[in-house]
Amino acid sequence: MKILIVGAGGREHALVWKLAQSAHVTQLWCAPGNAGIAQERLAKNQSPVECVNLGVEELPKLLAFARERKADLTVIGPDNPLALGIVDLFQRHGLRIWGPNRNAARFESSKVFSQQFMEKYGIPTARAGTFEDAGAARAFAASLGGRCAVKADGLALGKGVLICTSVPEAEKAIGGILIDKAFGAAGERIVIQELLEGMEISLHALCDGRVAKLFPTSQDHKRALDGDAGLNTGGMGTYSPTPFLTGAQLAEAGRSILEPWLRGCAAEGIYYQGILYPGIMLTKDGPKVLEFNARFGDPETQVYLARLENDLVELLDASVSGTLEKTELRWSPTASVCVVMASGGYPGGYAKGLPIHGLDGAGRLPGTKVFHAGTAGAGDRIVTQGGRVLGVTAWADNLERARDAAYAAVEQIRFDGAQYRRDIAAKALM
């Protein structure tokens, strides 16, 4: 089976790594990939994964490549090509592709659509309003005492959510998005949600258009600095499982969220194949959805795939084929922790092209995998290329050992200005 993966980050490296383990895979391409992805080899024949110099938004070129190379399946990692309709394009040309189509991807590409869908179909969520007018938005934020999340409607690289705890903060956030156009066209409309209190976790579910199979829990760390301080980022680390829901509570959360979601999709004619990733707040009134994402989380993918015992090719094939009901997801009882090493200054400005040292030593540690995100090759060296550079991941028989192993690997790796949080998984170990 020949597979094309679209994307360049840590999520895509994890997908490549897991897919490369499958006996079904005979050839694997990644567009555009990164320096770590280019080092992977297929288990079946030891052939290298080929990185292809095509951007994730170059849809006609990606289609032409898949047709020319006769890819049996294309797997989409990031959100933007989904929002642009890459699944629809490939399907129109008779190609098999994994991910939600453009209509279904609105759960992530439009927070206004998602919020209104949740309210219409009784999915537990925060009290909220949607606005294009700054004055009306300020009035609603003031009614919440300024304690709210101000969200750009469209995609904003994971940074379009501003958490506010006072009226002045909320007014600044509203003005920044609606008036100053901080997120461009993505911020032409906004959603303002009441600020929910509780423990935030990530859920994922694999969907085939009719059935949704729930993953174990994980927890991301969005803020840049220890203690959940600093700016929001794309994610500075994660772990799985979390101790905050029992198996029965997780199943109940899945029923209260996924069952009305599936009913709503059927009623609206939304055929959703791919991963649905709801961000959840565990409030005193039960789990509530903060937002939906239409793809694997990053860095949640790294810890999930480190624990997944199924052949990922078979799972994705069942998702595309609509046969997921017959499939049981199998998970290792181990715990997994991912610590993101980022460029100095991230999520603000940062330097590129800095040599990374110690990758080989870290990669030889047992129960450890260094997933590349923002890296590139420069001659015989690997250098920094993005804000989030590496997702250093480890697994062990309990969470504390997995965390210690991840940080031991982090200590092996050096590049100028490297920054990372030192409290990943701390909430679970308190």
C-alpha cells in the first residue's frame, strides 16, 4: 500500500512513524515533511520515507502527485488543507483520502458554526454569543464581568483564542480581533464564551460517517510557561492517560457529547470521516465542550500513537470505508508524556537555522522517541526551522516514570535559546 501524508509538524512525524510500522505499507511520502520524517524507514522493506517539496495548501499539486504516484491513500494532518477542501478535491477525482470534507471541517474552521451547532443539538458547552459588531461584543463581555474567552471565528494557527479575566482585558481582545484585525479574515466574526472553571482535557474520537470510537484522555499544556503562565501556544506538551475521569466517566462524557453530535451531523447532512477532537472542561456541572477540532491534536498525536496497539493503516482504512463499527481500538496500559522543545521567543518571533545537538543520544534512550516539528536539514546537520521544534516523547509503566524519561531525553538535546516547560504532567502527579 502506498500512502501520502500531508503536513510538516510533530503530528505528521508521529503519523509517519506509526504508519511506517505497518506491514501493509510499501511506500510512504510526506509533503512537505521535515528532517526527522526523512530519517524514518518502513518496517516492511526498510525503504526510506520520501519528503516531497509541496506545501500543504498546494492542493492541485498534491492531487497531481497522488495521481501520478498512484497513492492508495492520502492522510491529512493539519487543519488548513481540510478547510480548503482537499478531501472534496481528491474524492472528485476518485482518490481515497482520510480526513473530513470541507463541510465537516467547519467544526474547526468556523467557531461560530461549531458554537451554534452545539447549542442547536444540546451538546454541553459554555454560554456564548457570536458577534461582528465590537460594541455588541463588548456589552456581552461586560455581562460576563469580563471573564470570558474571545475567539476568532476562523483558523488562526491555534492562537486565535484570548483568555480574559476582566472587562478591560476583554475589550482589548475584542478590539484587537474585530477592529485591529490581529487575525485577518479569520477574525471577521468572533465567539465570546463564558470562562468555564475546572480541569481542561483533550478527547479524540475516530469517525467513519456513522460511528465514533472514543480514545483515552490526554491533557495538553497550551500556555508557554510553567504554571500555565504566558501566551497561548500551539501546545507545549501533553500526556496520556489523565487521572481526572474514570473509565465509566469517560464513557458517559462520550455519550453526552458524541451521541448528540452524531445525531446533529445526520440531521444536517454532515458526513464526518476522520478525527474529531473536542477540547473539554471538566466543570462542577459535568464535562462541557470548549471547541471542536477536525484533526489530530499536536502534541496529543505523539502520546496517543505511542500507546496505540492497533495497526494505524487498518484504522484509517476502516474510517474511510465506513466499517469502524467492527473495529476495537486497543491501547497499551503504559503512560506517555511529550515535552515540546521550542525556539527562544516562541510564540512570538524566533530565530531559525540554529544547529540542534544531541538528537542521536536522545533517540537511543529506551522507551523514547524524538518527534521533529520545526526542523530542517542543512548539509549533514539538523537545524531549527519553526516555533515548536521537537516533541520529545517517552512511555513507561506509569506516568511518573514516563515523565522522568521524557525529561531525561530533553536534557540530552541542545540548541541556542531552547525553551520548554518543566511541569508537563504535574497536575496529574500532585
